[in-house]
Amino acid sequence: MSRGRGSRGERRDGSSRGDQRRREQRLAASSREPSIVFVVVEGFTDEQTLFNPLEHYFKQAYPDPGLQVVFCRMKENKKDNTGRKNGDITSRAGVTKGNIVDKLYQWALRPNMPTGFTIRDAIRIVQIADLDGAYIPDERVSQSPVACDKPTYHEDCIIAPDEGRLRQRNARKKENLNFLAGQDTVCYDGRDIDYSIYYFSCNLDHFVHGRTRSRASTSLGGLRDWLASTRWS
């Protein structure tokens, strides 16, 4: 038996080595400065496109060497053909400006929280959103003359499988986007966290990934310019 310890690895105060280790971990966690930037995106290609430049930007912008940039996509939504889960929280049925901040935490932030951290460790939340034609006038939404599963987007109109439902979605999405655009902070667990939401063009996303049929007129240089000119503060 080693000096200063009891049987089964116990110390003189009756605690085990595991208890001591857990106390040390709790102490480290309690003294740790907040060190997470969350970036909420809607799809896998958004993450592919933006992860490297935004991780580089935020690690340059914040001096904390332990800063983590965590990209999040929605947990509770249908899966795409890669098996990954994507989602647009602003258009989800049942999501309103009264509960969208809580839903953002439940469906995006909490499921992607790094082990050993809590929402109180976050210093910033950045949300990247598509508009999906939500601001188009209702009269520009038309019923498809043939059966289809998804709306088709044109330069001056949207052809929908159910025009009534699409108009409802647009109204819901606009209300949520307008609300989020007016927020500088969101409050979780009694802590105000810096928040901002940005529009990311699907045309630019498609161009970066070689999907040239999107009629994109931007370039990778445009992506660099957008990142350089966007005010993240």
C-alpha cells in the first residue's frame, strides 16, 4: 500500500482517484473562458463551402488559442441522400418568432455541443440562411399544372405543388427571418450570446461546387470578397 492512500486507491480523505480527477475537471471547466463560436447552416454544401474560411476568420478574430468553431445542422429533419440531416429552421411548421430561439438550441446547438462544454461557453452564434424565394409576392406563387414533389424557382415566380401551403411557408419564413435579423444577442441559461444571421446565395454555393446550371454569375473571388467585406462584429 502506498503512503497516504487507503485500500482500493482511496486517499486519506476517503476520496478515490476518480473523484479527484472529476473535481479537477469541474474546477477546470468552471475557470475556463467561453470559447465556442457556433455557425448554423442549412445544408452539407454550405458547411463544405464556408467551414475553412470561417474557421480561419474566427480563430484570427479571437485570441483564445482554445477557441472551437462548431458548424451545426439541424438534427430533427428529413435526411438527404448522403444520410446527413439538413434543415431550415425558419420555415419549419410550428416554429414561430416566439419559440425559434429555443428551437435553435434544441435542434442545432445542443446536439452539436462539444463534450465537456455547455451553452455558457459560447461567445457567438452565426446563422447562415437561404431565402428560398420567401419574399416573393403571393401573386407570383402559382399552382403547378402537373403533379410534382417540390417547388421550382424561376426568375419571376415559383411554381408550387401546393400554392396555398407555399404561401403559408413564405409567411412563416419571413416572420422568423425578420425577427432573427433584429436580434443582436440571444439568451441561453441566463447568458446573452452575440448573434447574427446572414444570407448566403444558393447561386454562389452551387457555383463553388460546380453546379453551373444555377446561372451563378459569381466566382470564388466573389466568395473571398464576400468574406472580406462582411462585417462579423
